[in-house]
Amino acid sequence: MSETPRHSRRDLLRVGAAGGAAFAGGLLLPGTARAAAPRPTALDTPPLPTPRSDRTAGSALRPFGRHLAFGADPSRQVVVSWQVPDAVTAPFVRIGLRPGDFGAPVAAEVRTLVSKLAWQHPVEDQPLIKPTTVTQYYLHARVDQLIPDTTYYYVVGHQGLDPAGQGGRLGDVASFRTAPAPGRGAGFTFTAFGDQGIGYNAAATGNLIAGLDPAFHLHMGDLSYANSGGSGKTGDAYDARLWDSFFVQNDPVAARTPWMVAVGNHEMEPWYGPDGYGGVRARFTMPDNAWSQSTGIYSWRYQNVGLISLDGNDVCFNTPANLDYTKGKQKKWLDSRLAELRADPGIDFIVVYLHQCTYSTCHDNGAELGAQQDWAPLFDKYQVDLVLSGHNHVYERTDPIRAGKATRKVASGDTVNPVKDGTTYVVAGGGGGGLYTFPASDTYLGHETRNDAPVPMVVSNRSGHEQTVKVGWSRVRYTGYCLVAVDVTPASGGAPARMEVRSVTEDGTAVDRVTVQRG
């Protein structure tokens, strides 16, 4: 594998700021006394140099698979990422406040990922004459110093292909909106699911995101299933080019709605480095933290919500390829970060998202005893409001839990107070992968069934042996494709802040709804 060295966030932000001049004239945050230079228009901007011998090839290599991510400060930082089918020269993003009115090119970082065909089991027929490797080119441009609560338009290109010029097409232009500055915004919505894969159900749940038009989307791991085995071992069946299909499938949504991803067991691709995350680091750029080399461990803030992404593979007894790989650093960081967020008077809610289920009664992947032992006590200590996960391809919501037990029953339509009641856990693994089943009957909004009897929960202990225990906190169960939509309303007029958490099927039908409100 060949991989461009990973830079710190500070280094990458210098690239965005150095593009500079890219944002003169109002795209940067205001506050300087100097007069702003006029923004160049598409007609004013000088063309990029044309390669002497490769003009046709450059224009034929169309970018695809655009996907956005926020930085740690989503009011000012956005990362634009995409792919190209072959090596290109001088890839860039241009950004502006109006379609067709773009600034100077901001250089993109190229992360080249080389995968040997000898590792792989391609899902499509291969020609008789073929290379021995698959090379994928992932591009990332981090843009800083944006104006809060502002819609930006952008195009991506490279030498020989500049969509801001005469060859530009309407479909080349995408847009995104920065977050309001903390404390200045109204309510917002975000969505979440895990276990998407590629296919018509995966496309349908992705399209539902577009219909809800959230501020951002959380993907709780098991993204493409390019590694269909998911054990994190080199014997897993793997096809690197399934990632191309994944990004193409989601481009219409992810090109305008930032996707913040956690890593699942199917993202452990052991051919790319000791932790198997070389592929993830090539494909995605999430906010960095002080120590982690994994894209899946990070925190950030959107308005009054603090968000933490965890790597459940670190505590996973069921799929132990990366068990304890952080040697306790993730747990220590989680403790520190939760303390900081809970002490921040501007944070009303803390949402944690990860792949593996801390609590679930679906037996296909079971619940994760490692998360119950290492992380749930911290969720209790800092009164985490909501924990979202995937892994089991179903929807399930618990009653509020503290110290492993339900504190009270919370039916659809009820309100939870995390201060008194504890943490609500939601499994939203119906993003598109094949569905799993429950050991008890489904019970969901409009189709409630008797739900007083204990339900068996399966966990694996550290040695890999399964245990079954009876639990009473499985309140809502739905076997079907759906996502979670969370509507966040800030405090106003004496009313406390609240989050309405709802589960929505592919056709927009709600199967669960609960309000989280502190105080």
C-alpha cells in the first residue's frame, strides 16, 4: 500500500488559509479593518495551467463520490472530499457565495490507496488482461475561516478540468451550509444510521436523508461492506472497488450534507497497516484529537450538542481483532472529554455514537459487554443523554438505563429526563444491510404489543464465550429499514432545551418518538 503521510489538522488548515486569497472579500470571517478585495468571478479568475500533453485525459477524468465533513468547529470548518478515477495534477476546490461565482482554487491533499488484487475477491467479472493492483485516489480539501450560518457553493476539479470555466456543468455545483455560531442558532435536525452497504434499500435510506435535509448525518459504521467478512483478519472476503460504488451511491446526499462517520468491524481492513484503518484514513477526514491515529475517535460540537465518536472495535469481545488496541487511551480520553463537555455551560446535550451496541436484545451480533464494562459507567457518571449505535440491523430503543438497569418505562411519545432517569440507548442499524431478527415480538409506534416480560440479551465475554441474560429495558423494537432523526430545540422563553428522537422508515413513517429533556 502507498499512502500519503497524514498531516495534523493545523498543517491542513494552513493549506486552506494559504489558498487564500481564495476567500478574500467576504468569505472569511469579518473583523479586520482593511478593505476587502473584490471576489473574483468565474470570468475574472485566471484559468489553471493546461497540461502540455494531457488536456483530453484531464478533462475525461471526472471527479465522483463527493462527501463533506465538518471540522471540530462546524461554523467555520468544512472538509470537501472526493475521488478521481486516475492520477490527476493539481486537484482543487473552488468555493463561493453564489453558483458560478467561485474563488481561486484551494489545493487538495491526495491520498493514494493501493490494494493488491491478490488480497481480493472481486464481486464483478474481471477481464483477462488486468493489473495486479487497484489504485484509488482520494482527495481532501480542508477549508477554514468560513462565515457561520452561511450557504456556500463549490466545485472540484484539477488541471484540464475546471468546472468554474466554460466546460462547467450544472451537476458539478454542490452546496453546504455552515453551522450558526454557538449560542446564536435556532433549532436544527440531524440524522443517523449504521450498516448501510450498497443497494436499493441503502439508496432509499440515503435518499430519506435528503428529504429530511438535516444539518449533518451520523454514520455509525459498517459503511460499504467492501470487507464483507468483517472479522478484521486477512482471510476476509474483500473488494476495494466496492468503496467506489458506496461513494457514487451517496454522492447526491453526502455532497451537500456533512457525514460524520464512526468505524465498524467491517472497516477493519487488515491489509492497510497494523490497526487496519489505513483505508479509512485515506477515504475520510474527521476532526482530529490529540493522540488517535484512527478516524473513528473524535469529538466536536454543533450548537448546544456535544458529539463524541468512539471506536467500538477497541472494546469488542465478539470481534476481537482490534481489542484493546488503544491500550486504555480511548477510555481515558473519553472520561476527559465527557467531563469537558458536561462542564461547558453552552452544551445542553451529549450524544455519543459508535458502531457496536452497548445494549441490544438482537442476538445476531448481540450486545457488547466490553462497552457495558468500560464505557457505560462513564455515560452514567456524566449523564450522557443519548447513545446511538448500529451493528445489529434493526431498530431498538431502550428505556433509560443507569448501572445496567432500566429506571422506568418510557413508551413512544413520552419524555426522558437524563438527569433523573439515565441514558437512552438506540440501535439504528437498518441503514440498508440485510435485516436481522429479535427473540421477542416487534413493538413500535402504532403496533405496540405486550412488552412486560423480560427479553434475553446475548453478550460475549472476553474469552469469546456467549452468555444470555434476561433484561427488562427493551422498549421499542422494529425489524425494518429506517434512520433516526433528532430534532434539537434550544432553550427559549423559560422552556428548557429538548431533543425529539424519532425513527423514520424509508417512506417517512415514524415507528418511534421520544423526547429527551433535561431538568
